[in-house]
Amino acid sequence: QVQLVESGGGLVQPGDSLRLSCVTSGFTFSTYSMAWYRQAPGKQRDLVARVISDGSTLYADSVKGRFTISRDNTKNTVYLQMNSLKPEDTAVYYCNAARFPHEHWGQGTQVTVSS
């Protein structure tokens, strides 16, 4: 059974940092592209960052220079280090695993940035 379990969300102030984790099981993690998406209330779910199986990364323009995605294939875990958080980063953050034609999602973790 495939599982993706996110953790690390919370309520923080502007300028603070958070580290999200997504622990996975039930599939061959090292062969999958892993990503973080986010969805704010009333908005579509958007890609935040992706790390593919060879370690290459890409980021949404809005988070470049502030967020870092990484993966640990020994722990089947993907991380999102978020620095210099802004109120507009407030959203539910979802972990995603993809390898055509398969795609899996976590349940999401809430990140709220507010003073």
C-alpha cells in the first residue's frame, strides 16, 4: 500500500523558517520524481518544487532562493526547507510522487504565515 505522510507544518511569523518532511512507503522511492505542491484557499494546486531521481531540482519562481527541496533515498523521504516565509506562502502543502503512469499524493500539511 502506497503511503505519503507529510509533517512539519504549522503557524509561523513572516521571516521564519519551517522544514516539511514527507515519509513514503509502498513504492520504489528512488525511481520516482518527488515534488511539493501547495494550495491556498480558493486557488488551484500549484507546483512549489520538484526533485527528480537523479537529484536535479526545479522551483516555482515565487520560492526560488528561499525554499530548498531535497531527498534521502535511504529514508524514502523528501524534504522542503522553507526560509524567509511570507504570508503569501500560506497554504496546504502536499507531497507528490510521480513516475509515469503512476502518481501518488499525501494528505497535506497546513502552513500558515501570519504576524
